[in-house]
Amino acid sequence: MFSTLRRIAKPNTLRSTVTRSSVAAQKRAFSSDEIDMLQKLLDEAKARKEQAAAPISPEDYDGPSFNIQTFNAISPVGLKRFPAGKYKISADVDALNGEPHAIMLRSHKLQVDDVKPTVRAIARCGAGTNNIPVAKMSEMGIPVFNTPGANANAVKELVVCSLLLASRGIHEGIQHVRSNIMPEENGDYAKISARIEKDKKLFVGQELAGKTLGVIGLGHIGSRVVGAALSLGMKVVGFDPALSLESAWRLPGDQMTRAGSIDELFKAADYISLHVPYIKDKTHHLLDAEALSMMKPGVSICNFARGEIVDGAALRSAFESGKMTGKYISDFADPDLMGHPQHIVIPHLGASTAEAEENSAAMAADQIIDFLETGSIRNSVNFPSARLEPKDHDSYRLCIVNENSPGVLGSITTFLGEEGINIEQQINLSRGELAYSVIDLEGLPTDPEGLQNKLGKIEGILSSRFIGVPFHTEIGRPGTFYHVTWYQAD
């Protein structure tokens, strides 16, 4: 058997010998000067790639920076994510090295006039973006990023606190001690101590273990609330009609029940926790009079999502009629529930922890860096997610934002072909009325700015941006080669 294998192997060995001999003969056919020239070209190409890939320390880089304008106080932990020397960060536009290229903010109510034509991106350090004119930013071709999940643990802990506030008379007991016992006993320690012990019977509550928590919205926060409730011994019913695969993986599917409808959750829950975004035509007054009528009389509601999700007038009516005896815990004021004893309202503390602010700022900074340097998009509320791995360091990247209309993509590729530009790789993705393309070109166009001007004349193009190799090549210099159609046309 082994001899047979050896006999079979001999012809392959012979072919290998012949192949090596042929290659050697071909090498002898080239002159030594030609071989030296080819080797030199290969060495130069290798050196260019190594130089482009090598990180530049702040001391080695003295070119222009990407400028980040901030609103509100942003955590230093997040701001430190921006490489020193390559990025300039300031709340004062005049202190930047030119016009801003991106905006970072927390709760500042951003106005359209705050956004300069040079701004490529806006990042909100937090989940909600109702303080940003997102629709107008979409018209201007500007992606708006948020940081879902960065404050998830902080909000989860507040929900756990609210469940206890709703169950054990903690808030009422504290108020009783301060407003009744202390003044009535005139600072007499012995009497105060006796009253604190005696009056505990006024605040008999119920335990959470064994009760059912209904969680509406099973994303970053909702999934964590599910885990916390299970660890407290609660039963959990969840509902999320738009549950993503990523969120589904975070859920303990065998330990909770997924409701087939939101009505089913309303009927089953002893407590309800809301974790859905506010969408005017979809989640406005999600908990209205009809929904409240399906719930158990003693249900308590925890709302750390958005105030408009609950119909305050309907809830007050249910409280005053005696149909609902539970509590409403929120960190939003409600004009119809002001002063009502069953509404426990606290300051908007959901993300107000040092850790949440640090996580949100770091996440926002990373997303801005990734977008400015590679064109990648993740966690945008108005643009599609997009990532195209660079083909090599000799490619030149062109990012285009356009209206999501038939024929625009075809017009772009036809235009580039007519300009004699070869596309090495590309992605094109859309979301709603916007489309976004990332295109790697073979070679640098002879007139990048002229190319962008022509490209901007194609109907539906909102903006285009060359990236190149940031901080290494001329076309990768921060602040260059950004064409905004609506601004250049004015």
C-alpha cells in the first residue's frame, strides 16, 4: 500500500521539478536591471502600506484636526477617546481649529441654526433624541447617533427602586416621619422612637416575590429589567412587537413569558414597566383609558421611558374613581397628575449616574470617530447601519448621502464610470427616505473637488465626502473634500 502511494506521488514530484525549472528559465529571461526595478517597485508599495497602517502619535502629527463642538458638560472619560492632536474638542466654536465637523450633546435643545454646513454628524450621549430636529437633519444629509444601552444598568436599578416604592410604603413612610412624627413629638427622641415603631402598621405593603411584572419593550433596558425581576423572584411577562434578534439573545426565554398581545400583558401584570420610545402616532398614550380598564385594580405602573406614553387624565380618573389603587412611579411630571398622592414623581434620574454618563460619552465618541475616519454608521436614528471594511490602503473612499429614490444609485455608478473611475467595492443601504453609499475607488481622482461638484448636480444627491486615509494622505486631511449640495447650491 505504501509503495503504491509512493509510485503515485512520483509524477507529482516530477511536475513540481518541471515547474520549478520553468520558473527558473523565465527568471533568466529577464535582465537583472528589470528584476531590480520590479523589486524596487514592490518595496516602495510595501513601504507605503506600512506607513499608512502605522499609528501616528500626537507628537508626530501636526496637521489639521477634526473639530468636535460640544453642548452640555460631556464626561471627560468620553472626550479622552478622541486622540490628542488629531481631534479638537470645545464648547466654544471660536476655540476650535476652524469650523466644527461633528456635534456631541446630552440634553441641549439643538436648533437648526446651531448646525454649521461643515457638520458631518451629531451624537447624543443618551438614548432619546427628541431634543434634536432629526427630520431636518435627515433633509440635510446628517446622521444622528444615539447610545442605546449605555445607561441601561442605571435605568434598570431605578426601576427596581420604583417597584419597591410602589410596594412598601417607603415614600409615604418617610413623609409621615418628617411631616407628622417629628413636629408632633417636638424632637423628643424617646417619643419619636416609639412612634416610628408604632406607626409601621400604617404602611403595610406587599412583597415583590411571586408577583407578575409586565415589561413593555425588551431592548437594552427592558431585557435588564427582566433579569432583575427574575432575580427578585418575580414572574415576568414581556411584550415587544419589534424585538430584534440581538435583543432576543439577551432574554432568558425559558424563564419568562412572551405575551401574544399587549392586551394579554395588561390583564396578567401586577406591575408594568415601560421601555418603549415615544412615537407620536404609535406610542402616544399607549396606556389610555381603554388599556387601564383591562388592568388589575391594584396594578402599579413604572414609567422611565417618556411621559407622553401614559394618558395622565385617564389615569387620574381611574385613581379618583377607585378603579385603580396602585401607584404610578415616573421621572416625568404630568399636568393631570400633579399633587396626586398615588403619583410618585422623582427628578429625571434615569441616566444620572457617573457610570452612565461615562458610558454614553465614550460610546458617542467612538461612533463619531468611526464615522469620520471610515464612513461607518452604527446606532443612528435616521441612517441605515453601514460598515465596509477597507480593501487596502491604496483605495480612496467616497461616501454619498442621497434621497432614497429609484435611479439615483444607477446615476452615481454611471457617472463614476463615465469619469473613468473604477469601483473596487461598495455598499448601498437605505432607511426610510435616505440612502447611503460607501464606495472604494481604485486610485485617486485627478480632481476630487471637481468630481464632487459634478456629482452634486445629480438629482437626489444630498452630500458627498472623500475620506482617503485619515491623517496620512492629502485627501484624508480633516475638514477637506466635504460637499453639501444644499449649501453649495445657495
